[in-house]
Amino acid sequence: MAKRIRLIDICHARSGDKGDASDIALFANDEAAWEIIRKHVTKERVAEYFRPVAAGPVERWEVPNVQALKFVVHGALGGGASRSLRSDNLGKTFAAALLRMEITVEE
Amino acid sequence: MRTVRIGAGQGFYGDSLLPVLDVARYGDVKYISFDTLAELTLAILEKGRRKDPAAGYTRDVVPMMRNLLPIAKEKGIRLITNAGGINPRGAARAVAEVARELGISLKVACVTGDDIYDRLDELAARGVTFADKETGQALGDIRDRVLFASVYLGAQVVADALATGADVVITGRTTDTAQFLGPLIHEFGWARDDWDRLAQGIVLGHLMECSGQVSGGNYQVGWEDIPDLHRIGFPVAEVSEDGSFVLTKPPGTGGRVDLKSVKEQFLYEIHDPTTYITPDVICDLTTTRLEQVGENRVRVSGTKGRPAPPTLKALLGYADGWMGEGYISFSWPKAYSKAKRAAEIIRARLEMQGVRPEEIHEEYIGINSLWGALAPEPVNEDQINEVRLRIVIRTRNKKDCEVLAREFPPLLLSGPPTASAVAGTPQPRELMGLWSTLIPRELVEPHVQIQVEEV
């Protein structure tokens, strides 16, 4: 049986900025969650999720020593913090947005 | 093994001035380091300097020093800060003045040479292209609009400044991590090519540079259980000569240092974790070990370093038009629909007056102002008690921004009903673009100077 879960159910995260890119780290809560996010939270999936607000591309790294995925979402901050028109010009809330993403996992 | 304790004082310009007092009083530290500069901060400081040539440094360094210097002097704590921004001499003068007022004898070292604004033509003549660090794009006509240009200096000059015997070290654009690695190089005499120890020092600096963000602040899942954030303890590290360290916080303070809080800061804003580039060393953060070794104690060890890069990053800020905005709130019933109608009216009014912004952005505060198009649309509008509309534009001239701001108050009488709280007409703000580029270090480092002033 497959079921839908939100990343916030199995992860925590933090985001910040560098130029016009949003820099997001997604941390698995435990070993099982680590295996799930490694498999399901792909670069393509994250790029598709952020497409409404980010031109892309997306880079992704695995950081096994802290069971985390690092994403850099380019073109995500409306030109960068100093010229962005957005209230969240630093993308501080992008981590929360990623935690709301749903994935389908096997039970 | 020899150890030293080092504390964090501030994580950005505007950070609270209270937690550092706990670090100084109860942290048992020999050094306190302040990172006050984010990418955006230099742009803010440049705007300040244009209004007042004596400005250009983070002005809260003055009240901060007024509170901290008496404690630091009594306990023999040395202070390191990049509060100098784009005017380190101004900051050093201001700190010396505080010491004089307090009747405290103080040795202040001031580091300069990071500011290359006056050297841009000379550097260009020597072959520097200032191409964008990521895209390789040429600087082009942006050259004529550059307002500041600073190179990120590393920890070595901070260590050199401490070697003068200074009680306080003030720099301009030294890296965030240099504030912390500098004292460790000075204390332990780590060699310039001791890559693994330097890498550990960078990880320490990186973990501590955002103050409360490693000790329970911005704790993403589980924040409800973090105790006493009103008295959050800024991080303190107990560092061994081999570079390993235990991250903790002053006794009696709030917040929390645990694996979650440390991990979140560990990967914060670092991009490629295998290649965290600093002027001092390139770190591989996939090699670091984090272990909880006690309550509010996390041990950090094992980071591998590679040789420092031949270039240094420089950040240029340039004038990039104007930003204008306006706000108005609407209450139930149909608050969101009213706010959307108001936005249509504003857009039409701008067009009637020939204002064609480069970009126009609207947000509904309470609905989607933080996430934009990622925010789900509300299902039941009847449950929304109020919505605040924000419209913001980018234009080439200030006047268009004033036209926008002027259009909000009339909506109180001539727009959709239950409008309130327009909050006057916000002033246009000048926008600054930021440009990152790489400069060969041999063109910068010979210009770095340390000046010492004794009060």
C-alpha cells in the first residue's frame, strides 16, 4: 500500500539565501526517514515543487553524516535579497514550504 | 590538551545586545566574536554612508561596547568584530571614544584593505575582469553604478591583529567565520597549511556566527518546547588544540544546544557541503562528526580541509532603481476578495498615470505574503477575518514610487468597504544590486593593514 505523507512528518529543515538562490537543508528525523527522503526527494521533484516561485535550476547533495539533503534552488528570490520585492526577501520560510511538500511512500 | 573558550556576541547588525552580557559574565570565555555583516548589510551601510560620511559601520557597536567593555575589561575578554562594515576606521574611532567616556584603557586594532572601491580601475588595469562568480557574465555598464566594493578577508589578519595585543579587533569585510577562526589561530598557533584544524575552526565559526540560531532559535520542528527564548544563551565553544570542540551555552540561560539545533546551523547557507570555500581553507562538511555528549553539549570533530583557494570573493553593490510600496487592510466579510479588488484598482490607476514599473508584485498578508504562489488558496473565505494588501513596484525613477504610495489612502473613501490601516504613504527606497566576483589574493593581501590605537 502506498500512502501520502508530508515531509514535516519525518523531517526538519532550515533555509537561507545567497544571491538569488535559496539554500535549503532537509534533515531526516531518523534512519528510516533518511532512506525515504534519499529515494523520494529528488532534484526533479524539488524543482517541480518550487517552479511557481523559482526559475531554477536546482542542485542537490546528500550529506550522510547528518542524514540530510542540501538543495540550492536558483532564481528563487526575485533577484536577490537587496533588490527583491518580496516580503520574504531572504527565503527564510522556504524550508517550511519544502516541509509541506507531499511524497508517496510504501507502507 | 590545551583548550580555550570562545563565545558569540551577535549574529547580524540589529541582533539583540543582551545575550552577549550573559556570555561575558557566565560563559567563562577568553574571546567573544561578533559577526555583524550579511550580504545585505553592506548595502544598508552604504545607504547610511551616503547620508553621513562618518557612518558606514554597524552603529549598534557603540551601545554594545558601552555595556560590554566594563565586563570584558574586568575579565580580560578580548573582542573581535567586523562591525567596521565599509568604514572600519570610523568604527574604531567610535569604540575608542566609548572607552574614553568610560575611563577604560583600551588597545583597539583596526584592519583595512578589504575595501577596493577606490582600486577598481587599477585592478581592471591589472587584468581583473570582475566577471560574475557564478555565471561568468561581464560587469559591463554596472561598473558606472557601483557604490561599494569589498573583498572578503580571512582569519589570518584577525590573528595578526590579535598578535598586536589588542583588546578589541575591528575589521571591515572579514568573513563571518574569520571572527572565530582568527582567535584560534592566534591562541594555538595553527599553521597556514594545517588544513584539517583550520577546517574545524571554520566549522566552529560557521556554527557560532548566527548567534541564537544554533542554540534554540529558529528551531524548525519542536520549537514549542525550547525553554526561555527571552533569555536565549548565545553559543560558547570549548575548543581543544587539535581543533575538536564542544558547543554549549552559558549556564542559566534559555534556549537549547542539541543535535537538531546544531545540524540545522551546520548546513545553513553553505551550498555545496563537500566544498565550503573560505579564504582560509576549503572544508568538506560531509566529514564532520556531531555527537551529543551531555545536556546542551554537542561535540564537533573530524572535519577535513583542503588548501585555500587562490582567489578571494568580492562583493560589489550597485544602484538598481527604486522600490515603492503601499499597504491597506480589509476586514470580514469577503476580506480577501476586497483586497484583490483593491489591487485591480491600484494597477488601473498606475496605468492611467503612465506608470509602467519594471516589476509589480502583490501580496496578501495573512494569505500568501511569505510563500507567494506556493501558498495554498484559502478554501473558505468566510473564515478569514482580515487581509492586508501590499503592492510593491520596482522602477527606474523615484517619482513612480510616490505615485503608487499616493494611491492607497483614497481607497479608504472610494474603494471596497471596510478598508483601514493604510499607514500613510511609505517613502520610496533605493534598491541595490549585489555582484559577486573573484579577485586574485595577491592583488589584495599586500594592501591589508593593521592600525593600533591606544586609549
